Amino acid sequence: MFSKASRRKLKRAIQENLFNLVFMPIYHCQSEQITGCEVLIRCKSHDLQDTRPDVFIPIAEQYDLIQDIDLWVIETTLQTISRVEHSLQSQLPTFNVNISATELHNKQFPKMLLNLLKKYHVRPSALILEITETSLVEVGETSITILYELKKTGVSIALDDFGTGYTAFSQLTRYPVDCLKIDKSFIDSLSQDSDTPKTTINAILSIARSYKLETVAEGVESFDQLSYLREHGCDKVQGFYFSQPLAWDTFLAELKKSNGRINAQQ
């Protein structure tokens, strides 16, 4: 439980727009071209200085402020995309935005998202909504309906932290998911002597191929990890081996550099 003082600080930060976004590049596993990014929120409030999202997000969830943060992240991301969509055209990356489990119970969320896409003239295919596997543990038919309504807007859906929850592979057919993101804990474990992490990763990659789902490995921090994922058919990767989260201008510069390098090779 968090104190009411924490709630007041967070509410003030929301009201005064004291957040900013950073962008974690996502790379094609084979070519190492930047194909997209995961959008991450940071708080620049003096009261919450150096407070990580894994601290202030639970505060927001406890005090019913999380939908305000979801909305801010989505709208700010769409504003960012709208400024570069025309100039980048076919080289526009995808933007992965995390949404809270609360939105899976919010019947107005798909309509709100569609209205924002229209407002900023952003093509839906540029946006990927990430939901955690654990948020699906107790979903009912209403939540599944909302997921399908979100798919109708044209956005994609990624299942984040896959392998850490209790989703049976057979359940994947119930959800309109396009991508599985392999949790960092499995990637970290690749350096261990045990074969269990490799078996788990191989199973995830195999089932993803069976269901024609894209795979992204999170938390790649070494060449050995990257090599293993390449060898076993992972589609994309992200992690400190390539880059830390970047400010927008820096990410855009890296994106253009990446596109230029790939174009020169063709």
C-alpha cells in the first residue's frame, strides 16, 4: 500500500504534465536494423525525482490514476508519430506502447484510441499495444471483446513478459495477439549451465511459429544471447547490448543511421 502523499505527488505530476517519453530501440534479429521501439514513460517531477515507473505505476493503479497515464502516453506517442510519419513514410518504425490491465475492462478504450488515431492522422499499423501476460490471467469475455475491438482499429497487440504468467499455449487462440515478447528473465538465464531456459525459449519460439506470431526477445545484453536467438529463429530483439532507452531526437538519429546502413547494403 502506498501513502496518500504519494497519490498527491503523482496526481500533481499528471496535472502539470511532468512526464517525458524515452524510446527503447527494437532491432531485426538478423540484419540488426531498427524496426521499431518500445515507448517508456519517465517522471520529471521534483517530488518524484528518480522514481522508476515500476514504483509510480503501482501507485497510479492503486489510486485509479492509471488511465490518465495510459491516455497521456498514447496521445503523446501519436503526437510524436504525426510529426515524422510523412517524412519517414515506408521507413516509419512501429511504436510499442504499454497499456494497463485496467483498459481491458474499459469499454470506451477502443473508441478513444480510434478517435486519437484519427485526430493525429496516424496510420494504426504504426502502433503496437503491449499487454502483460499476467493481465490476461483473469480476463473475461468482456476483456476479450475489447481486445478484438482494439484489433478492429488496425493496431497490433503484443503479449509482454511472455512465459512468466499462466497462459497455456492453447489459450493463445482466444486472444487476437500478433506478437510474443520473451521475458528478460529467460534471456538472462541463457548463460546458466541448465538447459531449462533454452528449452523454454525454444518452446516459445516454436509455438509462435505455429501460430504465425512474431517474437521479440527482451533484455538482450550479450553477443552470445543474440547468437542463440538468431540460431533459433527469434524475429526481433531489444536490450542494452544494442542500446539503452533514448531521447526522441537521439532515437530518430539512430533510426536514420540504421536505415541508411541497410539501404547501402542493398
